[in-house]
Amino acid sequence: MRVGISLPVREMADDLGAIRDFAQTAEGLGLTHLRVPDQVIRPGNSHLHDPMMLLAYIAGITSKIELVPSVIVLPLRPTALFARQATELDQLASGRVRMGIGVGANKAEFEAMGVDFHRRGARCDEQLELLKALWSQETVNFAGQFEQVAENGINPRPADGWLPIWVGARGVPSDVVVNRIGRWADGWFVLASPDEYSFVRTRIDSAAEVAGRDPATIGTEAGVAVVGEREAEWQDRVRNWHAIGLTHLCLRTLGGGLSVAEHIPKMQQVVAELPIEVKS
């Protein structure tokens, strides 16, 4: 199992040195990936870095750790702009980007961006189709419900014509989201419980087969908090997800009231106490 960690960016937002130290320490400890959340606007004046910009910075101060925006609210962004930014980030990181995407759930955010909240799922599905074209074709002709591209393209493009796309879905996903994962995704961020996992995984595998894909190529990643109310059981939860067969796991030191200075020692402690082997 590949084991990474969430960057506690909300707690460290005003301390770029702490962000740098956390990212470099995570890499030095052998953690395989670093996840960063997305939110375009926020109520109040709380600070949150843009994930694409922040990861471009982290790409320059690390060399091995995989960089994972999780998840980009794709329908809030023009597809061609996102396609170019994602490709550029991947090039700056020498191919270390795994792109998480989702449709979002904050209606106020969509209203502020002038995007129809109620059609975000349909827009996301179209965007994935357009992304494939923009990433794989020099010249794109695309006429969709939401966006059109005529005799245009982006450069540079991913070397393989695609960047790894992982889809985030809350709880037990709807059939629409299951089909999105089955058709397009290289992986699924598991927000279902361990008891729900098998049911959801079976549905995703069926959707992948309908789309002509091998279900075994679709990875899975769950999160495990190592602080807060469930701190005492984090090792058991890691063992459980490992036994279930997930390909990836994400540790979280955020959300438990740690000070900025406490996150790195906690990460170091948890890595030393991991009950499973980390796959590099």
C-alpha cells in the first residue's frame, strides 16, 4: 500500500516555511504522496492557498513525493485553462502529479463563479471528455453543451496523452458518479465506510467493464485521521483498509487542534508506528 499524508494547509496557511518543512519532511520519511484541498472562495477571511499554485511551489522544493490536488472542483474552471495548468504542474514536478477532481457541494461557491450548481455533474462529465481531447490531440474540435473548442489546442501536453485522474465522491456514490469513475477514473477517493466499500467497489467494477476497461486498473484511497476523536484507533483503521485491499492510504494530522509546530513531530511519530509496510 502506498501511504501519503494531507498537507494541513488550512492550519499552516500563513506560514510558508512550515508548509515547506512539512512537505520536505514527508518526502524524507518515505511517504509516497502529499494531498492538498481546493476551495476557490471561503466565508470570512480565512486563508487557503490555491492548490495548483501551492503544488507548483512544492514541486520546486521536493523531488520524489507525488503531488495530489484532492480534489479540484472541476466544474468551477474553464476546461482548457485547467488542462493547461495541470499539464504545466506535472511538467514542473517531472511527472509527479495525480489529479483529484470532483463536482463540489458548495452552492454559494458556484453562484459566486457564475456556474450552474444543478448542472455541475453533467458539466464535469463533458469536461472529462474535453480534457482527453486537449491532452491527446494537437488540434481539437469539440462542440459540447457547455464548452466549444474549434481548431485549437494546448501545448505542452502530457507525454502519454493523459494525466492520472482520481474522482472524489461523498459516502456511497450515485450511479452517475459510479459511471464517471468506471468510465474515466484512474482511481477513486474512498469516502464510504469499510462496510460500504465492497458494495461500491462492485458497482464501479461493473461500470468499468461496461466502458470496456479493466477494473483492476482503478486504484482506491481512503483517509485515516491520526489526531482527534479517533486518534486511539488509527492503527486499527490502517490495518483494516490494508486488509480490504486499498492501493493507497492518506494520513491526516489536520483537524485535531495541533499547533503549527506540532504537525511534523506527529507525522514523524505516526510514520514510526505504522503497522504496515509502505510501498514506494
